[in-house]
Amino acid sequence: MIKITQLFLINPDGTTTELTTEGSIKDVLKTDECYVLVADDKRKVYLWKGVKSSVRSKFIGAKRSQEIRGQVGMH
């Protein structure tokens, strides 16, 4: 199982909001949103695109995931 250490919500204005995760990650993720998930133990950054999320959110999420990858030192 992958342990998520950081979770960021992609906001419609292009910013991100760091969320706290208590319990299962599946209870936090919504189908109309995009999220960037950081797993330090695997040294990976994931982009979660909800099936009902907008194309704009997916595009912004892809860009932000690369920026977050650089910030957390996972080049």
C-alpha cells in the first residue's frame, strides 16, 4: 500500500490547497476535482484526475504536479 504524505487540491484559479488526510485517502478524493498526491516512501508524485473534473483542472494539475515534484526534490 502506498502511504500518501502530502495531498494538494487543485483550485479552479490555478492555486493549490494542501489538505490533511485522516483515515483512508479514498474518503477524501472527489470525482469532480483534481489532486496531487506525494508519496515520500515511493519517491513519487501522482496526479489524480476525477472523472468529472474539468479539462482546465487537469491541465493545471499536470503543471502543478511538476512544480511540486521539483519542490519536494523528486526530479
